[in-house]
Amino acid sequence: MTSVRAPTRWGAAVIVTRPGEAGQRLSAGLRDLGLAALWGPVFDLLPPLDASALQSMAQRLAEFDLVIFVSPASVRGWANLDLCAQWPAATAIAGVGATTLQLARSALPGAGAARGIAPCADTVLAGSEGLWEALRRQTPLPRHVLIVRAESGREWLADRLREAGAQVEYASVYRRLMHAPSPEQRAALGACVATATDAATIMTSSEAVAALDSQLEQAQDLQAWLRQGLVLASHPRIAQALVSAGYGRVQQCEPEILQVAEAIGRAGRSERGRLLAESSPR
């Protein structure tokens, strides 16, 4: 977690809980725009304990009609393990978001020549639901699918594929462990509570909601401060988990630099308007 910078004009500090390189890039990009963004990952992303099974699976890539990457972390996990010299041109690639698909096609050798599938730009659905809508438009539906993910994950998309008659296998290319904040990270968050009037927290997984509470169970003031602030959720499912956990100001927003900055800007204007209305004579 980086040192604390001045809060935004409306007194908010931005807490990015997204793990891995994606979270670091998001927080750095927000700081480049002048926002007081801290990277405080909820999870650490680690290599799998045994990659031998993945090597044999990579040799069978041409057997799959489709390989689905569930996140940028899954793409990087596959790429970091150097699992295949060249992507089979007949094996399509799907990402649960356009960013994930773009990264896969650029980071994996030969993947740029494969057919790519991602949620349609005009869909109101996101994540697995949006990708399933896009897959249903394919003719025929894939019959043999590989899902690249962490050691565990949401089963919704795999269930839909199996119901449609597909055979689904998994490639677990990384592990997710709950991050233990260092004393410096806790101090940076504590400084935010002291210097910023509000928080804007970025959440990118429903599992992170409970994990964040566990991280802060010994810091009730921090926990209460985050719950009172703005929370930007990357999926409706995450937003619902946040509401159920007691977060009051939840909005849906893609975890992209400009979209996050725009959402925070809108919240700032709304907050300034509320404060102005409260201070005006009645």
C-alpha cells in the first residue's frame, strides 16, 4: 500500500481491494488522475502448489472447443506458468469481460489468431451472465470447455454449460489467500480515517466482502468508516452481497480507471450538493 496522499476535493480516500497486478494498476492510474488511492488487496494471488497437471492439460488444448478465462488474473496465471508454446487456432478463447479477452489474445502466443468471445458491449448483464448470453448466440454451442480460474470459484457458468450438454473441465492456475495487512498498510488506512471525510472502496468479488470484514475485525473504526462510505462494485452480485452486509452507498461500476474516476466524481458532486443544501438557510 502506498503512502497517503491528499484526499479528493470532497474529502474521500479511494481504497482499491482488487488483488494482483490489476489492482496495483488501477490504484496507480487513479493516483495519476490526482485521486488519493490506496492499494489494499483483500486477497493475495499465489501460484498453484502443483503445476504438473496443468502441463498435461495444456498439451490437450486442441481438444477443447473453447477456453474461458474468468479474470485478468487467470490469464496472467496461465501466461506465467508458460503452459503452451502456441495457442491452437481452432480453440476459441472467451473472457468474462472484454478486458480479460483482450489480455488473453495479447499475452498468450498465437491466441490473437483464435476466435474471441466476450459479453456484448450493449448487454445489461455483466460477468458470467453476460458471457453466457454471448455464448448462447454461438452456433453451435461449445461441447468441450476448459475454464481457467483459481482453485475454487463460482459454478454458475459451468452449470449452464453442462445443462446445455457441454463437458467442462477446470485449470486452476493460481491460489487465492486472504491478505494479512502489514502494520504499514494498517497505518495508511488509519491515516485515511483521520484525514479524509469519506471513503470510496472498489470491490471486485463477492468473496472479498466477508474477507474484508475479517481483515478489519480488530479495527472497528476502519470497518465502520468503510461501511458508511461509497462502494463501487464490479457486478450486481457483488453489489447485493455488499448491501446484505450492511453497506449503504453501493453503486455498480466497471473496475477501469476512467469509469471509477467518473463514478467518484459524480459522487463528489452529489455530496457537495447535499452539504450545500444542508447549510443553506431554510
